[in-house]
Amino acid sequence: MNAEYRRSIIANSATERIMKHCPKTRPHHLVLMIPIFFALCMAAAGCDTANDQTLPPTTTNVATTTRSDTHTTPAKEDRPRIVALGDSLTAGLGVPPDESYPSRLQRHLDQAGYSYHVVNAGVSGDTTAGALRRLDWVLKNQPSIVILELGANDGLRGQPIKTIHGNLQKILQRLKDRQVHILLTGMKIPPNYGFDYTSQFSEIFPQLADEFDVAFMPFFLEDVAAHRSLNQADGIHPTGEGYAIVVEHLMTYLEPLLRAPLSSTS
């Protein structure tokens, strides 16, 4: 199936979903909604070949730093690891590798004097089910901290709330069993999916944060989503400047974990 055809199918599916969840939507409102959903679908279609990965990413990026300090620092392989586990928002779809949020986080940590090695385990198009299947690979990296940014693709495809919740629950439980420190990030989807679905989707993340007593960032794209200048043409994925803001907010929730005792997996 070529990309053009795939995009058209997904766009039609998105339109049908709007009508299903918003039966009272007026025609002229629908015309305004379709471009937004078409952008969402183009992003999903562009990542289609990576959906539901059962293997670790073949080109997992290791975030690097351009520091020129002359003092001795531990080799990256000897530092405790932070694994950024997520989808295209973590992988850095559409921006140079050094502008992705894991790369920017690495530089921020280096400049702040934190000796951690950030591993970019983002896979474009990934779902909670795909991330669960590659969790063994994540754990082989012996992470001290895992940043979870997942669920957006599940929500955009209208996956059952119970399924999304269950997959994230299994991921969190396995990480907790290995005594890994966790930062869970919340996600939101457009309101056009219907009030019940969007509200239940948003509630998944704080519920799990409470259940597993983990650090929680309420919305991964806070102050970035819906700001045209901070997003790429698709209106979904941040620019490098947008990711800089993501990292700035993320550090507020990550910093306490950086000071916590290292997990036994390190």
C-alpha cells in the first residue's frame, strides 16, 4: 500500500470517527475539523511501517553532547542510564537528531553537572503494545530512570481505554519490579474524539501515576501543543525550539529522580 493511498484511508477513517463521536457536529464545523485530523493522519501514516514494533529500534539514537570541558568525566558507558521510551515525539521525527528532546536533555544534564547517559528509545508510530513488547530490550540497558512518553498513537487510533491502561500498567509494573525510577508523562488527544473518550484517555495517566507512586508530568507538550511557531507543518511534532521547552518543563519533574539513590539495575 503506497503512502498516498494509506493517507487517504486513514483520513477517511478519521472523518468517520468524528461523525461517530460527535453526531451533532454541524457540516461547517466538520469542514474546519478535517484539516486538523488530516494532519494527524499524515503523521500516523508516515510512521505506519514502525507501528507495533516487536523488536527494539534498529537505529536507536544515543543522545550526545558537544561539551568541550577539559576536566575528566566518566565515559558514557560508565554513567547511569536514562532511557527515554516513547513514540515519534521521543524519537524526534522531523528534526535533526541533536534537536530531539533526548539529545537536548543530555546537553542540559551535562551543563548542569549531572553524570547520566541518555538513551533515545523512541520509535515513530509506536503504541503502548509495541513498547511493551520491546521492554526486554529496554531493561537490558539497565536503566536507572525511564521516561515514559506513550499513548498518543493509541488514542488517535481509538484503541479501547482498558487496553491502553492495561499496557501501560504492565510496563510500569515491570519497571517497578526492577526498581527503576520512572517519570510518566501525560498525553492528550483532540476533543473531537468525543467527550467521554478524551476525558477517559486523559485520566489514564494520573491514575497510573497514583497507583504506582511514580513521578508524573501532567502533559508532555505543555506550552508547546497548538503553538504554531513551536510545531512542524503537521501541527503535531515540535520543532527544535519546541523540544527545548519540553525539556525545560520535564526537568522540573525529573530533577528529584536524578538526586535519588540509583536503582539496583544500574
